[in-house]
Amino acid sequence: MATSPTEQLSELPPSAKLVFYVLKQQSPLTQKGICDETLLADRTVRYALTRLDENELIEAQISFSDARQRLYSPSEVGDAVTYTEL
């Protein structure tokens, strides 16, 4: 049974929810930018991004200013998340 994007997000750890919330408000951000905004450790942000990507809630693009970095933002699926249901 397919679950809604909001239900998918509600099953993720709190760190992933925080990262997703920040991306909804301020995307696109690099991993370092997410660390700065959330005050989470680099490893925690990496794990949160992995979980969000597995659920197709975010997408990553190569940064044109620095090809070594990726810019993260909510995907089309992630844009369907509503916070009133969480």
C-alpha cells in the first residue's frame, strides 16, 4: 500500500524531519549550509539526507559554483508534504 509523502516523513527520525523542514524554508542548500542552519553534526545531516533521498522527498543537483558540492531541495513528492498532518 502506497503511503502519502506526509506519512513517509512522519516515520523518519527527528533529524530528517528538521532537515526537511529547513529545506522547505530555505532551499537549495549544501550539506554544510544545512549543518549551519540546523546545528546538527555533519554525520547526522548525511544520515538524514540519505533517509530523505530513499523516500524520494528531496533531490540533489550539482552546484554550478562548486561542482564538488550538491544542492539539496524538496522534490515534487516532497512539495506535497503538509505540516498540519504531522
